[in-house]
Amino acid sequence: MLTINDVRRARPRAAGYKLTDGAGLHLFVAPSGHKSWRLRFRFGGREQLLTIGAWPDVSIDEARASGARARALLDRGEDPRARFREAAPTRDFAATARRWHALMAGRWSAVHAADVLASLERDIFPVIGAMPIAAITAPVVLNALRRVEQRGCFETARRVRQRISAVFVFAMGEGLIDADPAAVIGKALQPPAPQRGHPAIVDPAEVRRLLAAVDQLDAAQAVTLASRFLALTAVRLAAVRHARWLEIEELDGPAPLWRVPAAHMKLGAAKKLSADNDHLVPLSPAAVAVLREARASRTCIPTMHIFPGRDDDAPIGEAAIGALYDRAGFAGRHVPHGWRASFSTILNERFPAERATIDRALAHAAKDKVEAAYNRSEQLAARRRLFEAWGEILTAP
């Protein structure tokens, strides 16, 4: 019989192998290093194999107890696989993907975790979510991704393929499948578009015309307000999409402020964990007006999204604001991320002596690493003047 040390010391080899415990029970060690408890038995005149579970999730004692239960079922003429299948984790793709996501979410920022799950729920679950994961083949995965490509979202399709592949690798570790069908279709997808800068309008009159054109569209209020708030704050899109009311300070006070959590910023994983790295955005009167309009449109709870999607528990879609600009006639001329370039270019032209403050307002890292380490002054007063000037530029008649 195996000991715990036998199990711990088992190392992967070029080919999978088994360590026998007795009475048909053995530990299978895959080339990947994954270890699972399996039981060989005969039923209906043929040798069969029951996968009990992965080690260390299933201990030696638990595996032996499961083996004893399986043999008791055999003595009664029952196939133990049927009973164990009922108790096994749900094996359709959506359920497996959600287990993978729950495992990985703690390693990601909240923003990234939400975007990963939303992309699967939007593009993949409706197509293959209900299918048994073992029945999904490479052509099935490719067909699902072709639907994403048909919307012109080629880079999204490539990112989603990577996430699907990660789900299959997770399922292999659970012993549900033996291969990753998403791994072989990467080259069958449309190549990504050549890298280029984000299109951005840098003429004050033109950015005002863009905002005015968006206001004339028949669109969801949350998306229209989010677009204007994004323009007025010049933050990254993810921060606006995932903004919650608890991040807003003194909205009706003399110095309103948006404290963007570090987890929503473009930072290293370690820095995202510290509130010391929160980004402070002084709110101009124009930005405050946007928030007051959003507040007046629905009951607001601190933990709620400021700009909710169709479901109050979810933010507006990742592509919603960009779609507004396309509909307004600015396709190829301006994208949501372009507001950062607009803010920097226009304000540097107006206030050339304020370059450092403008960079700080955009949360750009200081080029001088020593200065970055010791000078933690937020320069809020100077930045507030800049944002107020920016708000006046965007809202000028």
C-alpha cells in the first residue's frame, strides 16, 4: 500500500505511469505532474476505469474509502461510474469555466477578473457553454470564435481563445479531458491589426463637436454619461467602467474628488494591493454635473456601479463608448483611450510650464525614479486647476 511520502515523491516522467495501492486503486501520475486517484474494475465483462479525484484534493484515506464504496456497488451489480458521475463536478464548459475563474480571480485585479468572465459570458457560453467539455472539439471552438471575428473584434477573439485554452488546461488537471482543443486553432484566427497609436482628436473645437454629436444619439444614458465623464477625467476606460459611488468623495462639497482604487490602475500586481497607490482625480464642476445627473437617474448605493450596464451588478460594456463615437461619425478618428492624448496635447499647448502636473494628472510614472520614491506630493491644488480648465475647454459654447 502507498504511503503519503510515496505520493509526494512521485515525479512526472515522459509518459504517464501508475503507483498501485491495492484492490484496483492506484495513483496515476501524468507527464504534466498532475496526480489523480483511479480505480480499475471489471463490469459487464470488460475492464473499466473510474477516476476518483485529484491529489491532494482527495487524500489517500478518502481515495480508499471511495474505492471501497465503488466495490460495494459492484457487489450489488451496479456500475460505480454512474453514482460517482452524479457526485462529480458539473462537466459542461460553462460550469468548468466558472470554477477556473473562481480559482484564478484572486490572482487578478477585480477589473481584469470581471472582464475575463464577461467576455466568456457574452461570446462563448451562449454557443458552447452547455456542451459537455469532453465533447468540444477544435472546430467547435473555432466556430464560436468566428462569431466574434464577424463583429470585427479580431483582437478580442484572440484573447478569448487564450481564456478558453486556460479553461481546458484546468479541466485536464481535473481529469475531465485529455487534451486542449483550443491550443491548435490560434493560427486559424485572423491576425491582429498592426499596432498603432490610439486615434485621438487634439483640436478643442473638434472634441467639443464630438461630445455634442454623442449627446444627440439615441443611446443608453449610462453610456452617454460615462463617455462625458471619461472625457472630463482623462483616465483609462476600465476605471470609468468599474467606478463605484464609494470612490467619490465630497461630491457636494467644496473639493470633490474621485479616488480611483489602485486595483483599477495600470500598475504592477504588488502595487495594486496598496491604497497608497490610489489615483486621485480632482473633479471639475463639469464632471460633478455628470455625476449628479447619474445620481438623479436611479437609487444609488455606495457599492453600485456609477455607470451600470443592462444588469445593475455589471458595468457598461467594454466596447459601448467606442461604438458611440463610431455612430457619431468619428470612427477611426477618436477612441475612448484617445481622451488621454487629447488632454495631454491640448493642455500642454495651453500651459507649457505645467508638463509635470499634466503627467501627474494622467497618473504617468515619474521619469526620475528617485524623485518618484521620495516626492509623494499629490499636487492636488495644481491638478484641480488643470481639470477645471479642461472642463471649461470641453464645455465652452
